[in-house]
Amino acid sequence: MGKEPRKKFVKPANPVDQISAQKHINSVFKFNTKLGQHILKNPLVAQGIVDKAQIKPSDIVLEVGPGTGNLTMKILEKARRVIAIEMDPRMAAELTKRVANTPFEKKLEIILGDCIKVDLPYFDVCISNTPYQISSPLVFKLLNLQRPPRHSVLMFQREFALRLCAKPGDDLYGRLSANVAMFANVTHIMKVGKNNFRPPPKVESSVVRIEIKNPRPNINFTEWDNYLKVIFLKTNKTIRANFKSKAAIDTLEKNYKSWLSINNDGDLIMDKDALKNLKSTVEDKITNVLNQTELGSERPSKCDQLTFLKLLYQFHQEGIYFST
């Protein structure tokens, strides 16, 4: 009988070497949590987000903050094309390497830059594991698009997501809730625990679906936002108290002056006595609006869209606008 083949001796890995190798990996790709870089690591959660997005084979999907591509790869399986906007060149390079020499390579376009500042191309669906710093700007940008997506499935910090979904009377109802409710329907889809991310964030997350209303309300987005800033100046104070505050009166005085100028009342603007009395004129107009609508004693945290629209309409009747 022949001898048993001699086994090749393999030297056990030195624990110190293993630790050094791990440190090397971490140093090569260290996540910047100050930029909100918390990578979604749970494939089941990623698949759940893609499923809720109801992507069609003909869809172009915009992904904001793709990171290393854990969510991107699942989107690429469903969509015709994916446009990923990433600020971090390291992340963009990692994603590029990940799709290289795969069937997905030609389906992916990566835009390096700030999604809030760049002009967005056309897309059908938006998906995002949203960095917390751009949560509000991203929502407002999507709401203000001339050609909005069919819907957006976005992950936010839990409290922000709940503010988006809040209704009048809810503890978290405020300017953000009222602003979004005018232009879109928001649905809470799922909760996502902090341990589903690497590195884990300090707070829990939630996924929401935002469907922009079609047809879009005939409301100027900028004016509506400025108007709500005054109404929700102090959420728990009355509408009268907020509009009678110095900050509100100064803002409305400036806006009224612009309105007079645009409406060919330049002589009034140039008249010193008229300018001196402009503040009291604005105060009188505010009083008229609140008396006519009988809404002065209401608290903004309890008011719905129809209430806010009624008040805005009456301000317009008095020549008070909020778009400047």
C-alpha cells in the first residue's frame, strides 16, 4: 500500500496579523457619519424598500446617496436605468467597481455632486437612504419639481418621518407637516432599526412613500412656505399672536411695499409720510384679516389645509403676499 500523501502544513494566522488586516480595511474606507453616511447593510430591508417602490421595467429611478450600492444593486434588478447622485468620490468609486463587468454596468449612471444643488434629470421614481442633513431640502426639492416623480420612497430619521405624516392635532404636526400635506400624500411604510446600518446611527429610522398630488394645487410653493413660516412662528401660540409679532410685521411690511411698487403705486412708496405710516397700515390689514376670518384665536397646530387657505385668500384680498 502506498504512503498517504503528505499534508501541506498551513501556519495558523497570527491574531495580530488578522487585527492589522481588519484595521487596514477600516482605514481604506472609513464612513463619515458627519455626512450622514450610515450604510444599509440588511438585504431584507433593502429588498423591502425596492418592493414598496413598485418599480416598473420601463422606469428610470433616481437614487440619492447610494453609498456602496447595497440598495442600488437591488434597484438595478428592477429598473430600466438608475441615476445615482453621490457626494463622496470614494463611494462613487466603490459603486463603479461594484457594477464593473456586470450586466448592470450600462444601466447605471453616477452623478458626483450635491443632489440639492444639481439640476435633476427626468426620473419616474426616487429612492433614498437619505442623509439627515438634506432631509427637508430633498423633500422640498421633490415637491417643487416641474415634472415630479410618480412617487418617492425615502428613508429618514424616525422623528422626521413622523413629522411628514403628522395630522392636525398630532404632537409632531407643524410647518413641515402642513407644507407637505398641501402638495403630496405621505404614507409611513416601515420602521427600520438602527442595527440595520453600518455604522449604526444614534436614532431609529422609518421609510415613507411620498406621492405628489396630480393635478398639483394652484399654489405658489415659495409663497406657501413663507406664509407657513409666519403662521408657525410659535406653534403653540395663537395665529393672532404670531402675526402680531415684530418679526411677522416687519416681513409683511416689506412684502406689502413690494406689492405696492409692482402695482404702480410708486408715488405712495416715495411719499415719506406714507412710508412712516406703512407699518400701521400693515397692522390694520392684519387685524382686518383676522377679524373677517375669525381665525385669530386658533392655534396653528390644530388647523388643517382649508383653514390656512381661507386665511391666505383673505390676506391676498388685502394686498398682503408672502412670495418676496
